Amino acid sequence: MLRDQFPGLNIQVHGKPLVYLDNAATAQRPQAVIDAVNDYYLNHNANIHRGVHSLSESATELYEQARVSLAKLINAPSHKDLIFVRGCTEGVNLVAQTFVRNRVKAGDEILISHLEHHSNIVPWQLVCEQTGAKLKVIPMNEQGELVLDDLDQLLNEKTRFMAVGHVSNALGTINPVKKLIQAAHDKGVPVLIDGAQAMPHLKVDVQDLDCDFYTVSGHKMYGPTGSGVLYGKAEHLNAMPPYHGGGEMISKVTFDSTVYNAVPAKFEAGTPNIAGGIGLGAAAEFMMKAGLDNITQRDHELRIYAEQKLNEVSGLRVFGTAKEKAPVFSFVIDGIHAHDIGTIIDHYGVAIRTGHHCTMPIFQFFGVAGSCRASFAFYNTEQEVDVLVESLHKAKAMFT
Amino acid sequence: MSELNKLYKKTILEHNRNPRNYGIPENWTHHAEGLNAVCGDMVNVYLTIKDDVLQHVNYSGESCAISMASASMMTELSEGLTLADWFERFEMFKLLMSKDAAEDLHYETLGPVNNLVTVKKFPSRIKSATLCWYAMAAAIKGEPTATTE
């Protein structure tokens, strides 16, 4: 069983078996990832790309091998197109500041969608403040799907960049990103796809999507926290200025000038999260071994079962009923605030997220302050759905 | 489950269902908004202060049961107090919510507010209980907003 490989699931909370349904916040990690991180600290602990000694060489090899594994996972043309970052937030900010900021001027437009996480909104607002550009938003409907009727007007001669999430963290909606990328490219607009929530659920092929940039968050896809990669088309990465200055990103430094290192080192100033990168490589290998098709299939089964069971709870309203969606359920229950539900069901071992999930505009659309969010991973079970539903009934009983 | 029942005591659930002094009054002299950015809780406190006495205390907002009940009980406790007496009770309340305080800490003058003492065992919920008090302190001081971050 794949589930057995996740030791973090075998714990008790308030004397009850943990039912971990907060995977969209952060996933659990398989033993292979934990082992890879430990192995680095125990057997290969040295800085990378620096020493000539054996330990540094073996650490460098493990780190670079991880880059190769990730490139394979997302089918990047080359592992050199992948920059190690702390996560999607850093990836988006890097692109905003080194690719987009120089390309926009006052009056230009940057297009995002209503479904974005704050991390794919605020970096663009910063660029708008810095340049006088305007932020435009692809609207959503009651089902939590993007409305593309006016896409042709939204992508106009002023549009300089588009940034859209692949899968909504709050509602689970899977956006038609390939179609969006095609439409943007037809107008000569480059596109970043925020893949934070897609990676744990879907097979991602950046060449098939033809996106210009794709961000990957390690800890959402069963890897270590503080790890991630940014994929960029080589032509863009080569043309972009560095993001941070420091060691490793240079070829030659004098007090008069500095020659930057080649991509990806140009964007990797300072000693990186070596253990995290190696662990993320192990997560990529784990997912390829588990099989992305198997993961997607299991997600689908869980989604169908959870959807049915949650809909049977009277007074429960699910936000986000897109046809294409990941097993993420945002919901409210009449008369009980989300935080109270979260606290009560925690006492039955059930871990969910409550609040606005860093997507305040989505909940402004629905006219509520926030919701409960149960987000599943392939290792969750139907029995855990039952425990969730049972605990929700307990919460309702307490409040009536 | 006893911990949970201690948190959601009957008094708290009752105040949540029937909040006292809830709603925006027609007139007030002082107002402040309390925000908890992390969880999205929001509470607005409206005061009528005359000669340093809290004549009316109202609140509005949408938040969890702990937050609603805390605000409801706070308004009942506060009406008629002098500002000096109110700040004295605010200090007691802060101690009541302090993680280091004794489990059975009790202040006679806080009355039903003592029901919130269990909240400190739920660290992520302490701010739910304290937000309205900080908002009210801000309103008295003439500050527009308070946060519990």
C-alpha cells in the first residue's frame, strides 16, 4: 500500500487516529523523502558546487540529480531549465521582478484570474505599483469555474503577461490552462502557470502545455518544506537578469563589474536548501514510481465518494462544483462558523483548514468570510471520508 | 471530549445564539474595528462614552462562536463602567487568557466572562476570544483598528 509509506499518517490526535485532510496546505511525506533528507545530513553533508573534496562532490551530484528527476517529472526539455526556489511564492516573485517588471510600463496590463492564491496576486500588484501597469482579472462563475467568454477582450494589445493557477487551492477547480496558454500565445503574451496545487494530483507536461513558466512547490507534492522549482523556457531564462546577488550566481567578480554565471546558477545565489532539493528529487521519483495515472485515478474515486457523502449532510454547502476538479472541498454549515467546526472535528482526529485559504477574493465572490476546506491526497481513504462526515454531525449536534 | 465541552459551555453557546448588544447602533461616540488577518475574523465595537463612563457598548461582525460570545459577554460586563474600571477588567481578562495562568483562574468582577477560561487550552483560538477586547480598547483610545497579530 502506498499509504503505508507515509509514516506521518500513523499518529493519534486527541486519542483518535489522525485523519489528515489538510493536504492542500501541506502534504505528508513518504519515507523515501525523509530518508533522502537524512541521508544527505548523515552521509553527504557538505556545501555544493564549491569544494573539490569528495563529500562536496557527492552532495553536488545528489542535488543535481534531483534537478534531473524534477525535469523528468514535468517533462522539461532540459534540467537546466529548472531553478531551485523556496516554493511557488518565490518562483512567482522571481518572474514578476526579473521577467515582467522590465517589460511593462504605465497603462500596460497583467492578466490573472479570480481563482488565484494571494501569492499569484500580490507579486503582480507590486509590479503594477512599481510600473503603473494595471491588473486585470479573468472572472469566475458560481461553480467556481473561470468564465472565458470575454477572454478575447481581456487579452488585448495592452496585455503583457498572464499568470494563472493550474488548480485552485480553495475550490479544487482544474483550470483549462492549455487553452488559456494557447489564447495568450495567439496574442503574443507569455504565460506563467502556478502549479502548486496541480503537482500533487496531475501529470504535468510543460512542453505539451507550452507555458513560458511553471512553478512547483515541494511541500505540496510530498517533498520537504522550503523546496520548489521554477521552470522557464531557456530563451527567457537566458535573457533575464539575476534575481538575487551573491555567491554561486557569478562567474567573475571585481569591484568594477561582475560576470554572471550561466542558467540555472544565475538565479541560485547563496547556499541553497540542499537537503530540501535532494528530498524534492526523491518526491519526484516517488511520484513517478507510484504512477501519476494511478494518483489521478485515486483522486477521482475519493472526489466522487466525498462529494456524495458531504452532499448528504443537511445544511452543508460546498463552494466550487466545477466539472473538472481536484479532491478539494470548501464548505460551510448553516449556523456554525468554520473555526468552530475546525476545533470540534480536530477532537475527533480530523485535520482540515478553516478560513479564507489565502484566497480572499474567492470568498468575497461567494459573500462569506471563509470556509472549511477538506483537501484529499491519494493516500486518503473512503473510511476517512466517513470519519469526517461523522465528526461534522457531532459538530452540528453540539450547536443545536 | 470533556475539553471540548468545557470550551463550548452552555453559556458560550447561548451567547453565540442570542448575542447581547449586537448590531450597529444609531449613535455612538467611539468606534474601532478588530481584525484577525489569519483567520478572517472581524468585529466592530461601537461605544457611547459620557463623562468617562461607558453608557452603551455594541458590537457587530461575523465570527466564530468563541468570538461572538466573548464580545457579547464583554458588552454586558462593560456597560456602566468607568473607563478606569474597564481597563482594570481588561488587564484581568488578559491574564485569564494567558497560557501561563492557572487553569482555574477566576476573577469575581469578570462574572460570566470567566467561562472563557478554557480557551487558553486551545492556542489557535485565544485570539478569537481577545479580538473584541482589543478592538474596544482601541475604540476608547481613539484608534480606528486593532489586530491580534
